[in-house]
Amino acid sequence: QQPVQSPQAVILREGEDAVINCSSSKALYSVHWYRQKHGEAPVFLMILLKGGEQKGHDKISASFNEKKQQSSLYLTASQLSYSGTYFCGTANSGYALNFGKGTSLLVTP
Amino acid sequence: DTGVSQDPRHKITKRGQNVTFRCDPISEHNRLYWYRQTLGQGPEFLTYFQNEAQLEKSRLLSDRFSAERPKGSFSTLEIQRTEQGDSAMYLCASSLSETQYFGPGTRLLVL
């Protein structure tokens, strides 16, 4: 079951904050966040496991609400390097990930 | 520490031809995954291996697709009788735990 991401696209000025949401209609075991730049492979950002707490490093953090089957990725004080497409991947059971359609983020000077 | 590598990086083929892609996972990663990604979409799961055993295969994977990981190290993905709809980026990922690390992908164009 493909998770739903919102918004589809967002444009920010450098230094602004953004939130990207990911929701699933099925119970989740884990949520994985990746960033992909054009023509490149997805790069792992972080993973949130069932029963885990909010995670973060530097200015990127994420939360996982198991009851609502939702996760949010928080980008604070955005930098130009944050531009790209953000994907959430969800695992219901096992190791196969179901990815959303992605959120395109553009940070402008 | 080398990451996941894939070969070739690009492949152009004619409809009806067979193609084979190779993936070398991060050393000591026991799980290896294949995904397909088309323009504007997220990666779509195809299959995964734990060591040499193929443990899960997407229902979307037609009989023209086959994957192997004979010695539990590198893996190959073969597409027989390619169709134009097979044009996509084929991504390989590997993991030791839940975190999957992706390779650069093989971009396939079927003419």
C-alpha cells in the first residue's frame, strides 16, 4: 500500500522551515525518509521504528505517530543543499519498502 | 567504505532483447533489494534476498523478470523480451539491519 505524501511540492527561501507529511492506511512497523537529487540515488536520512521516539540530526528531524499511521519530516533553517525530492518509505511487515510519490522541495537564495 | 555499486549505469536496448544488470552490495550486508523507479514516482519494490535466498517478490513482477544472488554477495536482475514499459531506473539497495542504502541505479531505455 503506497503511503500518501503531502505537500507534493514546496518552495522555500533559504532559512525557512518546512514540514513534509507521510500517511498510510495500514499499520506501520517503520518509516524511512530519503532525499533524492535529480539523476542520483536516494540518500538515507533517517528511520523511525514502531515504538521509537522522534529522531533528528542537525536541522532535520522526524516524528512517527503509530496510532495515526503518520510520520512528519521537519526541515528547519533550510539550506540550498536541502533541495531535492523527499520520499517516505514504509514497511508494514518484512523488509520491503513502499514509497510515496515524493515531495519536491526547492530552496531559493 | 564503498557503497552499493551497479553496472551498467546506462543501458539502451531494442524491444524484445534481454538485458542483465548487476548489483554489488555493501560488504557484509546480508540483505539485497531491487526497486524500479519511473519519472515522477517513488521507488517500487521488486524483490529482495537475504543471503542467497529470495524471500519476497512483488506481485507486479512479471515472469519476464528474474533475479539471482547465487553466493549471497552480488546479485543480477535479468529482464527477458524487454518492452517499452520496462524503461525505468533500476535501483539496488542493501542492508544489514532495517536501513537500506541505495546504489546509483541502472537507467534502462527500451526503444
